[in-house]
Amino acid sequence: MTKISFILNGDRVETWVKEHEMLLEVLRSNFNLKGTREGCGMGECGACTVLVDGKSINSCLFPILEIDGKIVETIEALNDKGEFHPLQQSFLDHGASQCGFCTPGMIMSAKAFIDDYPATPESATPEEVTEAEIKQALAGNLCRCTGYFQIIEAVKAVLKEQA
Ligand code: FES
Ligand code: FES
């Protein structure tokens, strides 16, 4: 076992981990953060997406030892004051969450995209964000229920609000 320390949802934490573990297992087992879903476990569905140093990653494939000293954000960070994050509210308003299994990962990928904006090189203003850019940002997140249209509309609406 190895002790690691990192920032988790704004707090510095320390925990003992097994060297072969992935971030997803540690979030769910050591910290009881069950909002991050386990889908395929193979880096294909995006259900396990969290942010590491502001970038979206598949936590099922992220070796836990590489987390030492980094900043990790999970879906639980978004409404820790009991209020929905604008993305969560927009998903609700647009019917972008149906069974909800993909939703935490989808929202974390969308958050990385929105937080990075307007650093997104292809566009200068939210009005110019094309559907293709949003689709590209969410390409690693699969949804079996919505057909993606509502999800894209929800992300577009948040960008527009933030303009
Ligand atoms: S559970 Fe990680 S990508 Fe599917
Ligand atoms: S809402 Fe069911 S998988 Fe996306």
C-alpha cells in the first residue's frame, strides 16, 4: 500500500491505495463518491469521467499513483452548496438526462469544454461554437437514451448564458 495526497473537490486529502488501483476505484471505495459511474471499465463509454488538473479523463484507466499532488474534481463538486451548477440545471431544463447513467460523466466533459472556452481555438464567441465542436468535446461520452440532441442543446444554452 502507498499513501498519496491530492486535492479532491477543493479539499486536500490523503489516502492509502494499492499500487495497481485506478482513480475510479479509489473515488468510489475510499471516498464513497458514487456519482462517478463505472460503465465499461475500458475507456470506451466515458461514464467514469472526472477532471484532473482541469482536463477530462477516464478515471477507470487513470493509475492512482499518478494522482499524487494533482487536483481532482468529480460531479459531487458541482453542487456542494446545495445548488445546481448551470450545466446540471440546463441538462434538467432540456431533458438531457433520462436514465442518468451517463450524465455525471457527460457533465464533467462539458464542464472541461466550457471552462476552457474561449481558449477553444476554433471559435471566438459562444455564438460561433458549432455543434461539431460540442460533439467533439463530448465524443468520449456515450449515451444510450437521449440521441444526444438534448445534451448538445443543454451545453449550447450554458455557453450562451455565459456570453
Ligand atoms: S467506465 Fe471508464 S470509460 Fe467506461
Ligand atoms: S441518459 Fe441514459 S445513458 Fe445517457
